[in-house]
Amino acid sequence: MSSQEWDAFTRSLAGVLCRCPIYTALILSSGERFLDFSKNDSAGGHGLNVHVCDEIDDSGRQFLRDRGWYAPDSDDVIWRCSIERPGPDDYREVSVEAVEILREVFGVASPMDLQLDGWVECNDWQVPFDQLREASSASISGDPNPLLTIAEALLGDHEWLIDTVRYMLRDPATDRGFSSWSRLLDCLGDCSYGGIGVFAQFWWKQDAQEIRERLERSIFLPRDLPWDWFPDLVTSAADWHSGDFTEVFLSRVGEHCGPLGFALVSFVTEGDDYAVTFVPVERVDQLNELVTAAGQRIHTIP
């Protein structure tokens, strides 16, 4: 199997990990050897755990040790690493390292030789194995939707995420009969609903803490965004109308994004819900032009 085909598998693995919701388990195995991923609740959003079995030789153990993996002990009989609040680069990096383990430690010759298993607890969502299998046989290419240019503007140089959106836009499983605009927002939406996690999606009457948690799940959340002001705002707004609070809350978030070089951008949906994300300020004008050309609207908050 060529390096090009392994590269395609790596890109698809990163995309699958990004779009899988919390409480997903994904297992890649070859014979009795396995490597697994699990997404879980974590402080500030969610976390990703990765495990590797100990049925490997000493050189394989040294390979993992050199890369900072925790070795098996009396509590865990597997090698492990964890990432709190993973961002897009984290998913890419952990996928690259996972493929190195599959090839160098397990000796897997081809992605086609892997057994794929997995599930999502407390959710009727399915792990998108087809995206991984397709990557093993052919690279994902072609532009099925002119709205993909909007995704490209949002995702910047994260080409593997663009690949994932391209795959999702042409995948019949993601077509729920909505407009092409709504389908794009779904693909870019909260991973709890099958998107890649760019947008925080919530209802205008949503509870304040729930809105914050959804913002924190966005893969483009600025790492240094402060929240020390949040408790006082919630206390002062106890008697406010929920819609008024949401507007003020989002304005405060937007104000804190500016000094970090980000804008809080709201994409106008076809309902009474929000779809917001964090965009580097230098990309906002281009994004607005593309969205306007598509006959849709965005606005920067505040």
C-alpha cells in the first residue's frame, strides 16, 4: 500500500474523529492487536482518549514510550494518551501518530487489512465507517456543491476537514431533505448532531450554561477566551427574558474575542436557532462575500 493511500486514510481518520459525538468509541484492529479512540466529557468541553494494546514487542513499547504514552500499570493494562478539548490540529496529529503505530508497531501493510468497529452511546448516530473504507480504496475528490467554497474559507488550511465536508455533502446518509444551505450548516455543525464541530448550535431560549458549553465544543474556540465574567452576568440577568439574555451574552463573548484576533460570527439559519463560530478577523470579509454571493447572510457579534 502506497504512502499516498495511507495519507488518504489518515486524513479521513482525522475527519471521522472530529465529527464523532461525545461517547463515541472507534476501534482499529489487526488480528489480536488493537488501537482505540473514545470521546468523553471533560472539563471545558470534551476529551479524546487513545489506547493501544500491550501485545507488542519491546521495540514497539519503546516507540510508544518515546512519544510520551503512558505505559500499562496495575490499573490499566494498555498504553494510553489523552487530549482535553482537542482542536482540529490535535485530531490531525493524533491520527498521524495512530497510523504510525498501525504501520510501524503493528506491521499493518494496508488500511484494507484493518477491522473497523465502534459505536456511539446514548445517541442514534452511527460511526461513519464508509468514510474510512472509501479512503482506503480511493482519495476523496471532486466538488459536489458550490457552497463548499464557504467551508474552505472557514476551515482555512485544514484540508483534511475540507475533505470531510466534501465527503459529507455527497454522502446520501447526510441528506435529510433540507435545503443545500441547511445541509452545509449541518455538516459544519455541532458533532453531537453529526457535524464536524465548527458551529455552536442552540435555540434562542437555551439555558445560559448550555449555550456556553456548546460554544466551548466548537473546534475553533480560542484557547485563551476568558469566562471569569460569566457568573456575574448570569446572576444579574436572572429576571431577564431568555432571548434578551442570549443577545447580551453573545455580545459579551464577541467583545472578548476581538483582542484574541477572532470574531464571533452568526450564520443566519432557516429557523429560530443560532449557528455561530469563531473566525479569524482577517477571514471575515472574504467569508461575508462568499455567503452573500450564495444568497445567504452572516453577521458579526456584536
